[in-house]
Amino acid sequence: MSIEVKIPPMGESITSGVLAKWHVADGAIVKKDQPLFELETDKITSEGTAEAAGKITFKVPAGTDVKIGQVVATIDETATAPVGGVPSPREASPAKSDEQSPAVRRLAAETGLDPASVTGTGKAGRVTKGDMLAAGEKPSASAPVGGVPSPREAAPAVAAAAAPAAAPSVALAKERQTRTKLSKLRQTIANRLVAAQHEAAMLTTFNECDMSAVMELRKKYQDDFVKKNGVKLGFMSFFTKAVVHALREVPAVNARIDGDSVVQNHYYDIGMAVSTEKGLMVPVIRDCDTLGMAGIEKAIADAAKKARDGKITLADLEGGVFTITNGGIFGSMLSTPILNAPQSGILGLHAINDRPMAVNGQVVIRPMMYLALSYDHRIVDGKEAVTFLVRVKQAIEDPARLLIGA
């Protein structure tokens, strides 16, 4: 008996997507609940799994536009694996091209290094970008075709003679250009960013904050915090609490325009921008006003992992009232973040750098961070935006304010 493999429902607003890649080979024996394919939509990327064990037969190739509910394969439940089992392509050949990330494929094209020759350290033995970079730095221990020994193994005179002959096999001509179709997710990100700039009266205000107090608190309590909660105390929980504090003080930033109406939010679901291989995603941390520091750190870690593993759901991305984006982890000194529509505010965090500051008439070196608040000037006035950012600054420089609500 054969069962149909269909594209599963992803939410009311998603009607189609792209079957980006198959995780198994056509005609392979698959197990129940084994991941079969990766589906890219304009909002999320998800995996389809096998509802039963058996032999799979493809109906559509990878890269095909598909609709929700469309049959993309069948599984013959009467077929079984031979004695000893047949490993799936994911298990048997982690470096197969349809299992490689875009970063791995790009490095393979640029260096000529075959991912199949690289030992993968990723999930299920997949080759990662780091594996490719590490392999590219190591000298080859194997002899090239024809039995020529490596320079380390050969005598100096032989190595010198062999080196020029081996060089052409390593050097590959690079293509001057390549053309790759934008993924559904990347197209949506591009459209949303452009729309945000066209539809909102976006303006950015800046400030800077002294990170000394927060850094001292983290240093003092980090070990105890980790032992008790199983997660590190990071900067994001402090900034999340500071944002909630500022949103309460300046409710205009926690509102949005809907047509000719103003929608005022009375809850504090904060979006956290996460960079993934497929693009920027903003999972939402719910009810940040009720969570403690440990709860926020755990929620952020879980959301970031889901986003990077491609396990994020549409529900995880909906309903945020404000967004925090941290370009500082990549070394950004200053930037103007783009609004995450329909929200009216986004806070940009940047790198922490030691700078000379005037404190009580003395020049001292302090760890400083630039802050940037982009806001919709249609609903948030300049005074309100500046006040909001000052409240964030004050809460970070004097974290006790977060405890007493000052």
C-alpha cells in the first residue's frame, strides 16, 4: 500500500512555497518520522517528515514551486530495507550537494575543495562552513592521482620536482559571476524592508551608554546565575527589561498606526532579531514584563536555536510590539536599524568599546555602547523618542532602576 506525501499546512497566510531540497534519495527506504524535504515559504522554512516507513518515490524535483496540500511523493509501505539496513543519504553521505548549506557550496566553488572529502562535525555528520575553512588550511596528507608523494613524505629534491606538477590540480578558474534565484524568505525580507521605508516616516535618534554597571553585575553573579539557571546571564536580558521599562514610560512607542486608527498595545512581547543562513528572522519573546532575567535568557536562547535550526514556526514570529537588534556581535559601531513593520520602534545595539569619557571633571576609560532608536515619526514625536532612549540608557547605567521602577 502506498501513501501520499503532501505539503503540510503552514498557517492561513501561507498557500505555497518552494521544495528547496530533498533529504533522501528517490527510491530510498525511509523510516517513519524521518525528515524528507525542506520547504521554503515567504515567512519560514520547515521540514516535512515521513508518516510511514517504506520506499519513497518522488513526484517533483527539488527547486519546484509547490502548493499547500500538493502531493510531492509516495511511500510504498510494502517495501522494506534489506538486511543490515540501507542508510539514508543524510547518514551515508553527509557531504552530498543537496545536504550542503549555501556557505559550504560557495566555499567549494571558490576553493575547489570537495565537501565529500571533508569530515563533517555538524548535525548528522553534515559538513559545516567551519569544517571547510579548517580543511582548506590543512596540507593534504594523501598523494595525488598517479602516486606522487606529499612534500612532507618525499625527499626534498623529489618534493621540489613534484610541487610544480601538483599545482595545476589545485588551482581552479573562478567564475566572474554567478546568478542564484532569491529564496522565498529572502524575497519577503527584501519587500518588507523596502515597504517599511516607504510607508513609515522613519527617523533615528542616537545615544550612548556606559556598560560598566551591567558588566560588573554579570562578572559578580555569572557563576551563581549559571549554576542556578543553566544559562548564562547576557546583555540582552538587561536591555529587554530596560525596553519594557521605557515602553511603560513612553507608551506611544508601544503603539502602531492601522489605517486611520492608532492601536495602543498593553502587553510587552519583544522581538529579537536573529541572523541565520537563510536570512534575518525575528522570533518574539512573550510577556517580557512578567519574566525574570533567567526566563528571558532561556527564551532568547531557545528562539535563536529554533531559528538557526530551521524549526521556527509562524506563531513564533507574530505579535511583537517592539524589536531589539544587536549588530554589536558582528562588530558594528553604529547603524540605523529599519523598522519591523507594523511596529513603531526598533532598538539597535552596537559594539562595546573602551573610550575616554569625562566623569566628574576627570577623563576616565569606560566601556561604551552606542544606542540607536529608529521610530515611526507619524505616531512617535521626537521628544518621546529621545525620552524613550534616555530611559533605556538610565536603566542600563543604573540597573537598580529596573528593580524599583524609577
